[in-house]
Amino acid sequence: GLDRVMHEKARLGLLSSLIAHPKGLTFADLKQLCGLTDGNLSRHLQVLQEAGLVEISKEFEGNRPQTRCR
């Protein structure tokens, strides 16, 4: 249905953004690029990670934790 198509479009957008940025993007950058909410982005990234398409790492920039996706 339409819901599935929207999910696929969001995931395709995420993968396209990541392919265009080989060094990876932060969660905040991806959220802005793809226009997704925190919850939607987290869920899509989880599915893509489980499928082996996305690598998610936690890093620190200064004292602030950052989630980076590749």
C-alpha cells in the first residue's frame, strides 16, 4: 500500500544521501536532508542496519555524543 511506498521512498532517500557522503553523516544531518522525524529516521536506520546496508557508530565530538551513519 501507500504506507509501504512511503517507507521505501524514505529508505531510498537515506541510502542516496549516504552514498553521496562516503565518510558518513550524523543523525542530525540525515534528519535534515531527508526531512524525517527522530522516530521515523531511527526506525528506518534500524531496518537498514539489520539488512546490512548501513553502519551506525557512536562518536564523541568534544563532550557531545554523536550518532554517525555510513
